[in-house]
Amino acid sequence: MVSKNSKLSQQDWIEMGFKVLAEGGVAAVRVEPLAKRLNVTKGSFYWHFKNRQALLTEILQTWVTLQTDNIIEQVEAAGGDALAKLLYLFELAVQDDGKVENAIRAWATSDVRVVEVLDRVDHRRLTYTRDLFLAAGFTSADAMVRARMVYYALIGEFTLGTRANQAERLAEIRLQHQILTRRE
């Protein structure tokens, strides 16, 4: 097979890996089918990765960077008070369809390394969200309860696949934000 794109990068392989992971789970992320989808030889893969496990490691690390580190950085860069940051965090979270998140959570059921990464991600996301609620003036207990409610609801939404259209979902998020940030 001759490559249509001789400049295929490691990132191209990772992006195709995400797509295949979302469509068919980790078992579907295989060198030969990926090469076929990218219209290149398997040799192109081995130019960028030592083996399939190296690709899977990069996919997982890229997911952490994109779906946790970069989101937190975006929220912090946007500025504003803690309540504004919470709203922006919620808005960013619902823009994802959750397919890769679900595939990674499914992958974690059979790979202890993924479980460890997922535990760190969940802890970081919950801690960050809790800290925003704390900065908004909630007690430690209230901040943690609210952080868990919003985080578990989002993961549940991904798992159930219940997604309204984007405009409706953003309106719901703004209402949830009002409810979660209300002090009784």
C-alpha cells in the first residue's frame, strides 16, 4: 500500500486510535486495521511506535492531557471568579460526546494500568471541581458533595448516552449551575 500522505505523524496515528477506540473499544485498536484506515503500510506505524502497547500508552496519555489537563488550563485561563469558572467547566464538559471516555472506562475493566490512570484523572477532576466550590464559599463537605454530584452525573450521562441537542444541553447546564451554586 502506498501512502497518500507521506507526512503522516505520530499524532495522526493517535487521532485514528481515538476514533477506533470510540467505535470499537481497545480490542479494535490494532496496527493493521489502523494502517488500512490511514491508507499506509504497517511500516509507517513502526516509524512512530515501538509496538501496539506504545500506541495505547500514547492514546491514554493524550486523552489525559486533552480531557483533563487542557480543560483545567482553559478554565483557569478564562479567568473570572469561582462561579464563572464552574460554569465554564460545566460547559466544556458537555461539549464532549463521551465516546472516548466510555471506551477508556471500559478498557479499565481489563487493564490495571488504565485503572491507575483513570483513578488519577477522576481524583484530579473531582479535586479541581471541589476546589472551585470551596473558592465559591461552600464548606468542605458541601463542596465535595456538589463536586461529586456534577462529576458523577456527567459520567452517568456519558454512560447512558443521553444527550440532548447542544443548545438544550447548554441551557440545562446553566440551570444546573444555578442550582448547584445556590446557598440555602
